[in-house]
Amino acid sequence: MRAPPPHHTVFHVRRKYHTALLASPIMFQPFHRRAKTAPSHYPRVPFHLLRFFQLLASLVVGGIMSFFMWHLTHDHWQTPWTFVLVILPS
């Protein structure tokens, strides 16, 4: 495929696809229909359900750790470094 001339800056129809032709001959087009992406081997619904439950578990752990850290701080205890390590990823 030949690179477009650099003076095209409007939307141009080529092979039934709309592409913005700018000065650069190679341009990243995130919504281009012919973009090549590897198909996912995971079923869509179970994959997203699993990710949702992971998010939910992370929020629960973060909430519990924040609760304990607040009580420790409120009672003038120093926050353990392991609490900080656990709360950072969640």
C-alpha cells in the first residue's frame, strides 16, 4: 500500500474505510476496522465476571485494611509496614 501524499488533511474514503490522512505516512488509528488484534481465547462473560469479583475482593480488602489503619492511628499506634504493603496494591 502506498503512502498518501503529505498535503491531504481531510477525511478521505479509500476501500470503503474512512481514514484520516495526515502528513505522516504511518499513523496509529485506534478505531480502524482493519486493525489486527489477536482473538481472545477466554469466553467473554466468565472473564469479565472473574475480573469484577477480583475488583470487589480488592475493594473489600482495601476497606478492611483502611478500617484497621484508622483505628490504629486513632489509638496512637504506629501503622505496621506490612499493612502499607498490603494496602498499596488494593
